[in-house]
Amino acid sequence: MAVYETAGYENMDLIMEKANTLIEALPYIRRFNGKTIIVKYGGSAMLDEKLKYNVIKDVALLKLIGFRPVIVHGGGKEISKWVKLNGGQPEFYNGLRITDKETMNIAEMVLNKVNKELVAMMQKLGVNAVGLCGKDGNMIRVNKKMPDGKDIGYVGDVRSVNTDLLETLMDRDFVPVIAPVGLSDAFEAYNINADDAACGVAKAMKAEKLVFLTDIEGVYVDPADKKTLISEMDVQTAREFIDNGVVGGGMLPKLNNCIEAIEEGVSRVHILDGRLPHCLLLEFFTQKGIGTAIIKEPLF
């Protein structure tokens, strides 16, 4: 009888599979040790408590093995819920929330609540985190966003990101958790699309990776055919997809953000399905990965 059987290891195949998974992850852990990773967290994964906790566990693990993660989160569905509870009706223009003063106040309240919940989850896992928004440390300054020349209220375009506070916190072993609110030249609070905020932070920090957690599996050649998921595409291909109308809707601004981030120093951008448990770990630490990765140039 084998030694492991007498020792009570009846499930040795399962144990070896786990060991092989750890070995497979080793080169990725070594490669990204000490590197800055920006995770944009939003969508349906924020509404399911189990999924939310899985995302935070993934980020905590990244931190504990030597990565330098930053979370930029949204809260759009929760904001819409509170606008309705307050007697209003959410309004959008080209996917952007029309934000009057009252809606801005609600957005700040909701985003602060979401922010502190994420911080508490991180603390529960033994990782120090600090909740911030773009107001703190004069971090995110914005211009008023005017899509097609239309005034949609207190909605900002990221103009600049001051990383001093973020770098200080990360050097002291904290994980920054950022709500997408910025300051105008008049020091008024402006709502920022969370994808735009994450892209701005990633560019300013020259991040190794920017990850968008979304409600879709990635970029498809044919959205109606799930077999056409693209696992990796370069910036030129991404541009062609946009120019040829292959992508549209919410994926269009996301892909533009990916291209912009790569062109301004981010090494790699990932679009992942945040509804899939532990999607971050599957993408970062397995050879096949999941979702779609955007890179600067083809590898071959």
C-alpha cells in the first residue's frame, strides 16, 4: 500500500491538482511582485454579497503575495435605487447619468456607503485598506463633461490624477479603495464614470495591469456567438473593431479606455466577467486565463 494511502490521503489526485495549480501560479507571482494593479469593480458583481466577497478576497490575496492593488469602484445601480427612493427618476444620456445637484448629493452618499463596505470587507480579511474619493489629497481633478455639447450636470472628465496620496498609502502597506468623485476648478464635487476614473488612475500610476470587472465575458468577434470570444488582442485590432462597428453599446467606451490606457503606459488591460467567482485569480495565475486581454502589440 502506498505511503500516502496509509497516511489517510485518499484524495491524492485532488491534492496534487491543487499543488500543480500553485506551481502554475509561481511565475506569475514572481513576475508581478511589487507591481501596481488597478481593479475597476462594478456591475452585477457588486449586487451579490457572495460575489462581492469573492472579489475582495481575490484582491486581498494579490496584496498578501506582493502585488500593489488599487480598487476603483462604481455604484450606479445603487445610486439609481436611491434616486427612485428619493422620489426621482434616473436619467441618462449616451450611457452617462444626468446629474443635477440633488442627484450628486445622493451619488456621494451612496458611493461613500459602498466604499466603506468594501474597506470593511478588506479589513475582515486582515488587509489594511483606506477608503478615498477623488477629493482626498486633491487626487482627481475634472473638467465638466459635455457629450455632444449637452449639459448633463455634475459629470466630470478626468483631467489629472495626483498620485502622491496613493503612493504614500501603498508604501505604508494600505490598499486604496477609490470612489469615482472628482473636483472641478471651483472645488465642486463631480460624478465620474468609474471606468474613466480607473483609467485615469492607471495611467497616472503607470500600472502594470488595469482590470475592468464587467457583466460580460469579454470582447467577441460576433456577440451572438459565445465561441468567438477573443482572449487577447492588440491595440491596432481593438481600433479596427471600433472603426468597423464590431463593438458598440457599453463596450465601446470601455475599449476606448483600454486603448488610451495602453498608449499612456499601462502594460496590459483586462476585461473580465465579474460574475465569475475568482475571475481575477483565474486570469492572473493560469496559463489559459479568461476574458479578453488588450496589449500594445502582437506577441508574434
